[in-house]
Amino acid sequence: MLIQNWPCAVKKTIFGSLIGVFLAFGFHHGILADLGISDEILIHFSFAVFVVLGVSCAFSERVQCVGLICAVFFCSRNGRRNIQALLFTLLITGPGHNIIFNAKEAVRTFGCAVELTFNISRDYTYLTVEPFSKAILEIDHDESAKSIYRAVETMRKQIVPINTIVKSQLQVDSEEKRKVRQKYKIKSSDTDAEAMEKQIKETVEIGCLNSIEKSRRNCREIYDKTYNECMGGVSELVAWLICQPLKVDYLCDLSEFLTGRTPCDASEHLSPGYGAAFNILDASNHSLESILGEAKFRYKLPDPDMREQVQDMTSSTKTIIARVRAKAEGAELLLGLMNKVVALMFLPTILKAVKYLNNYLQRPGYDNIFITKKFEALNEKRESQGRRPVLLPLRKMERKNLVFRSSWLPNGPEATHYFKPCFRLLLLFFIVLVVWTTDYLYYRTLMVVADHGRFNVTVSGNHTVHIKVAGTGFVAQLVRSVTEKFNNDALINDTLSNEHCLPRPAKLKTYYNVKISICLLLMAGLVVLDHLTDRARNSIIAWYYPERECQRTVFLYNKLLKIRMQWMEVAKKAVRAKMGELTAERKRLRERPAILKAVTSISEKWWKRKRCVLCSAKEARGERFVYCKNCLIKLYFCVACWRDVDCKCLVCSIKTAV
């Protein structure tokens, strides 16, 4: 009761402010929320929009009307386009983004599996191949082996000169040397060691005698030369006194003269058993030379073909994942841009609403096809005054272009606008179904892999190599220094799991499923109620501007009345045109062969469907079109058009007028 007592202006103000708040709420959620701006700016801007629209709608009926027309436009064909764009955006941001995320998981799983395989191969290499390769590479750097080589070389330098002297044939040209040779004559009963020892002593003693003999000879030559020079340079008396002492060449044998024994006795300088030791040393030298000469160790380090941009498994996996993430970031950036574009697509709808209102108010014939209650009242008033003709009921030709706004069912031109929207809706539903199915199948596939693809790999084994070389000699030390590098005692017992490699797919959120379903239902509802949205748009403007609506109704009535008064002339004109076509066709039929004439007549009688000459409607099954039996040219009329021409044959009337 309190609200009913309020003035009409107050009610309009409150109603207008509520409309403004409703429009601002839709503007906030439909446009501003998807622009990607910060929360603080969004709050301030949304508050400003709420205030501006609320105040404007409260005090301006034009703003209220534009706002309501925008709301109706959002539910019409323009709204379907916006919802379709929003639906595609949801498909990309929802299932599309989910497919991209699951694709990244698949790539990560592949890369992780490759890396796991690489780790298993690395453990196998560490256990079997690496010890041998390491030992081979360390042979050249082994100090003990190098010391053995140096010792063998030193031994060779000591043996070779002695062996050369022993095996050389020294000159025996004195009785003293012959005695030495006779002294060390080798007997058949001597062993190899005794024979070698005698041979060494003989060689050393003869060599010593040769050296002493050479020294004596040089000493005598020096004394003789000095004596001759002295005798030739002074008188005989002085020469006898001074030079005669220089003729004491026995001083060259002073050691043997004083001691009475020769210094070249080899038995005093060589210890017993020296020959046996020399034989052993010489045999060892020959043995080492033969061993070291025949032993060859060949190995070859692989020289791989180093190509550019070649990476190992880990680097390749990281590179692939990085590339996929970069592409995913680019896709997310594109999705954000599409969200902004879709949000801004609502702005042209507002401009269309303003343009529609201006055309409605300025052009009386703009979208003026609705038969309203005012139109019916005007027709009743004309009929009550006895003025003819009246427009209602409408003729069939007129009903094709006019819409009864009071009817809930589509009529007139509205009935022909359903094929394309329904086809687009089915196509859109098929696209959504394909995207949903693809995302779900991809998710289920990865879930099956995650549920049943887990396994543990146990890498266990031991690689034990112990090479023991007995002996303390050079050969044993040499072999030991080489083989000890191959000694290995490696044990591996690792358990590798692919748990961290299993995919972790993301399921599509229910939010997107609900929102996509709502968009599809909204589009289906808008397609079914498309005729009501067009009527609602016209009714809103008529409610805000009733005077202008009356002017438009009168304009439509007068326009239809003028066409009705010229109806008969229009119908006769159509009949004349059809008669000309049929006459020309008959002339062509006369020139055809008899068989073709028979085929044409049969097809026209049994298969060709008849068409109304006025409305061009085809004869439906069970329907009988009307024609005049008195005319040679058969022109068919549907029942409604036959009534519209007052059940009179227009062909006959045309001939009568002629």
C-alpha cells in the first residue's frame, strides 16, 4: 500500500535505478571481468560504472530503453554470436588449455623415461666397461712400469760393453800373454759358469797386460827422446854427468820391480762366482728383450663424429620441455588476448542498440512488420464505420511479410529463419562434443598409463677381477704393474623407479563443463525463442514511446491498405507474366519430337508438383490446387489465393478485358 501511494515519478526513478544496477552488473561480469586488469582498477572502474548507469537510468528514460534493448540484443542473433565467441573462448581456455597441459605431461613422461633408460645404461657401463677402459688409459701413466723400463735399460748398458769385451779376440803376441791363456784354458769338464768366469778373467788379464805393455812402451819412448835431446845439446862430459841418469828405463817397470809380481792377476780382483752371475744377468737381459719386444698392447680410443648441436639425453629432454613450455606460454598469451577480444565484442552490440532506437524513432517504416493490438483496434474502428476494404483477416501474400505480435508461435518471416541457426547450433554442438571427447580420451589414456605403468628396475651385480702375479723378479714386477690396474671389485645394487616419470594429467574442471553446457543451452533457447526476442525489442520501445508507436501503426495500416487496393492489378500482372512464360514454353514443345512430348506430359502429370501462380507455393500432399477448366492455359491457384481473388479466374477476366 505504501508503494502504491508513491508518485509515478518516484516509481520510475526507483525502477530505472534498478535497471541501471542490473545493466552494470551484467557489464561488469560480461566485459570488465575478462579484460585482465588489476583487481584494484577493476573495483574502482566497476563502481564508477554502477554509479553512472544507476543514476543515468534513474533520470533518463532513453538510457533505460537503450539498456533494455541491449539486454534483448544479447538474447537475439547478436547475442548468439557473442555467446558463440564466448563458447569458443571457453573451449580454448578450458579443454584446449587442459589438452596443452596434458601434452606437456606426455612430453615430460617421454623425456623422463629416456633419462631413466640412460641411467640404467650408465650403471651397466660403470660396472663392466669403465674399469677396463680406465686401466688401459692409466698404463701409459704408470710410474712403476716406467721405472722397470729404466732399470732394464740400465742393465742393458752395463751388460753390452762387458759382453763386447768378452766376445772380442784380443791380440796375444808375448810369452807372458800365452801363459795367461794357458792358465785360463777352458776344459771340457768345466761348467758354463766356470767357462764364462775363466773367459772373463782371461780377457781382463790380457787386456790389463796390453795396457801395461802400452804404458811401458810410451814411457821408454819418452825417456829415449829426452836422452837423445840432452846428448845432442851439451858436451860429452856434461852429457855423461847430466844425461846418463835419463837412461834408466827400468823405472817404467818400477811396480813389478819392487813387488816382484804382476798387477794384472784377475783372480785377485774378481770374486768367485762372477761368471755364474754374469750368465744369469745376460740370460735375464735376453729374456726381457724377447718379452718386451714381442709384447704389444694395442688399443684404440674411439673418435666420435662430433657434429654441431649434438646433445645428450638429459639436455635434449630439458630442451624439449623448455620448447613445449614456451609454446604453452604463447598459447596462454593468445588465450588471454582472445578473452579481451571477446569481452570487447559486447561494445558493438551497445552501438547497434542505440542505432536501432534512433532508426525506430526517425523512420516509421523501419522494422515495422508487427500486427499489434492497436492495429487490430484500428481495423475494427474502420470496419465499424463501414469503410471498405478492411485489412483483417490478412491475405496469404500479406501474411508472408507480417508478424502477429500477440502469437507465441513464429509466423510470417519468422518461420523461415530457423534453418541456418539450427544447423549452426548442431555444428557447434558437434565441435564441442569432439573437443570434450578428445580431452577426456587424452586424460583417460594418461590416467591408464599413470595407474598401470609404474615399475621398479633393480640393477644389481658385481664385477670382481683379481689378478695375482707370483714372483719377485723384473718380469713379475712388470706384469704385476700392468695387471694390477685391472683389479676391480665393483658392486651395484640400485633400485630405480619410474614413479616420478608417470604422467600427472589434469582433469577438466567442472566449472568449464557447467559454463560450456550453459552456453549451449542458452544458444538452443535463443534459437527457439528468437522470434520472441525480436518482438520484445519492439515492445520495449513501444512501451517507452507509445505516441511514436501509434504513428508507426497508422503508417503500416495505410501502407497495407494501399497495397490491398492495388492487389488485383498486382495479381493480374503476375498472371500475365506467367501466361507469357507458358505460351513460349508451348511453342518450344511443338517443335520437339513426339516421344519427348509424351515424356514431358507424363512427368508434368505425375511427378511435377504444381505451383501457385500468385504466392509460388508448391502443392502439398493431399492438397488440391484450383484451376479454371474453361481456359486452355492452366494456371493453378492455392485455396487461399483463390479466395483472395474472389474465386474468379484471372485468365478469363484478362481475356474479357482484352
